[in-house]
Amino acid sequence: MTENEDYENVSGIYTKFWRITLVVISMLLIFVGPTYGVYALVKIVKLDYFASIGAGIVLFVVGMALMMFLIRKKLITV
């Protein structure tokens, strides 16, 4: 291994901290976004129900896209 390859493995999204952080964010967007996120938008922000459902769907899609990114980059394995 050269010195550059060692540096690339230590920095960026390949570190253990960033892998765990991105997986947790992805799971929160997938599971918490469409449930508690919609509830918070309706009850706390007083947003229209259908707009909050749309926001929940967007959060779910973003979470799934992040999860697919992590799987394709082989940062996590299934």
C-alpha cells in the first residue's frame, strides 16, 4: 500500500465514524421521518395534513437514496 491509499482509507466517508453516522441518519430518515416527522409537522408546525404526508414521503425517499448510496459504495453490506 502506498501512503496515498492509507490516507484515503483514513479520511472521508470511509472512516468508521462517518459510516455509522450515515447509517443512523439513513435509518432515521426511513423510519422516523414518515411517522414522527409527519406527526410533528401536523401537530407542532400546524402544516396541512397532505403537505406533511408529502414531506414524509420525501424524507423516506431521501433515506432510501442514502441507503442505496451506502450499499453501492460498499460502505455497508447486506
